[in-house]
Amino acid sequence: MTAPQPRRSPVPRFQDPWHWLRTRWIRLWVLSIVGLFLVPTLLLAVAQRRYLAAEEEAWETTLDPSRPDPGLPAIESFDTAQARRVTIGFYMESMEHISLHDGGWRTILDVWCTWDHDPSDPDFDPFDHLVPINGRIEDSMLLRERHADGLHYVHRRMDIEFNRTFRVVNFPFDRHLLLASFENSRHPRDELVFLPDEASSAVSRRATTVGYGIERFHAVENPHSYQTSRGWPGIPADRRGTWSQPRFAIEIVRQGWGQFLLMFQALFVAVAVALLSCFIKPIHVDPRFGLGVGALFAAVANGYLVGAQMPENGEFSLADLINLLGIGTIFITLAQSTISLWIYETRDDPGLSRHFDRVSFWTVLACFAVCLATLLAGAVTRV
């Protein structure tokens, strides 16, 4: 019978110089990764919510006749008691296209006006000198008109190209307020006031465009003051003219998750490939680092493809944040592989290297998923 071997006493911690690596060092690594991911994400999510709230307030201001347009001084008041009243209505027949990159949108819009006959100006027609704001009329066709019983009615169909600077902070879950605004350049607001035909103004079900749906629409009239008299004789140079602007506002929203998945499927695959390197021995340098480097190039290429769809206005969009999150995740996996190789080969501790790989894989994966979910939640929820 073999005599029992004497029990080997554990090595005291002070005699194991790498004990801190197995405990405190890995904990510090995990906390550093969590902080590196979550702190910027939370700050960006808060900034995103503030932007959405400010955007919503700007839209409400734009559609409020009692308030000046965002960023403009107070409206110059005029006595409009003697001004002619013209009822104007809109029907959007179709929305030809919306281009975020080029900054414009095109629509086929039915516009009708109704006004009382004025013997002092029998030839008055509100469509004379009616101009779109930040746009141009490509074609205008008279559809119907009626002049009887002291009432005039004219209905025209217009093909209009509007220019607009699109904000893309929330792209690809963006919402936009499209304004079809007009004014009669010949008659200021003390001579002519438009009254929106809210009951009859509408949008056709055919008025759709790729990727967007119409959520709501409004027909309003806003006074708009300019910062110049345009040198009109007999008027002081510092007097600001005010015109009546009828506006047909259409709020469009990005529909579904299809665009999002198409844009970022390559990025998500690249992140997954980079994380797979944690299951390869670090001494197998070619596959271990080759996966990460290849994934990094794929993520950068995906960023260029996504950026080609957005205007060059210098704004940092949600899509840019997601691309940056993916690129940063891949870079961290490369840094982790370097540390794991140092532990495995230089310090000759394969066990610690494998443990470090497992902990890093789940930490980085969880942080990436949480950060992505936080950014998306801030984008898709309404303020």
C-alpha cells in the first residue's frame, strides 16, 4: 500500500507574483472596457435626446403663426384690417423624390385659391407673382376656374422643386418637416393675407417615396418678415417688409428597419468576425490578427458607403456613431489579442491567456450590444 503523499501547501500570495494578474488586473481590464464603451454612449444618448427635443420645438415654432421662425427676430406687426383675404388650399398629388445628399425634394402639388370680387381691382389674381419659398416652379397648369356670383376660384397643378438642408443627426431613423411655402411677391401682408383651407387640404395616398412615409400634414399661414426694405423708394432702409406665407407642412418618417439592416449588416458581421479571434490561440498570429485586421477594413469601407448617402454638412449622424462603435470594438479586439499574446508567450501562462480571452469576449460583446441598443432606443423613441 502506497504511503499517502504529504499535502502540498498552497503558494502564498506574496510568493505568486502573477496572482494580481488573475484577479485585480482582469477586473481592471473589464472595468476599463465597460467605462470606455458606456460613458461616451450615455453622453451621446443625452445629446441625441436634447437634439430631438430642440428639433420638435423648432417644428412647432415653424407652424405657429404667433411666433417668428426659429433663429429670426420678432415679426414686424402691420394693420391688416384693409388687406384682401384669399383662401388657399393644397393637395399633394405625388412626391417625386427626396434627396438627402443633394438637399432637395420635388412634388406635384394642386393649389387652389378663392377670393371675393373687388370692383376696384377686377383683374386681381393671387397666382400672379405667387412664388415658392426656396424652390422653383418647373411647370404650372390651369385645371379649373370659376368666376360667378362675386366669387373667384382658380385651381392649378404645379410641379415644384424645393431646396432644403436636411438634418441627419438621427439618420437612418430620421424624420423631416417638408415645407411647401409660398408668398405673393407683389403684395405685402398689409395688402394681402392668405387664409389656409385646412378642411380641404390633404395628401394623396399615392404621395409616397422610397424609404419614407407621411405621418401628418398641416396647412397654415405664417407672417414672415425680411431683414431689408429691398431699397423700395419712399421706405426707410431699416424697415422690414412682412409677407403672408401660406405653408403646407408634411412630416415624413423613415419606415421600418430594412434600411438600417442593409446599411450595417457588413459592420455587424465584421464585429462578429473580430470577436471570433478570442477563440484562437494567440500564438497563431496570422489567423488571430488577420481576422481583426480584415474586419477593420470592412468596417471602414462600410463607413464610406454609408457616408455617401448623407449630405456634406459636417453633422455627426447616428449612422456615424454606429460605425464608430463598430470600428472601436474591432480595435479593442486587436489590442486584446496583443495583450493575450504577451501573456501566453512572454509570461508563459497559457491558462491565464485563455481566461483573459473568455472574459474579454463576453465583456466586449455585452458592451457592444448594450451601447448599440442604447443608441437605437434614443433614435426610435419619440420625445
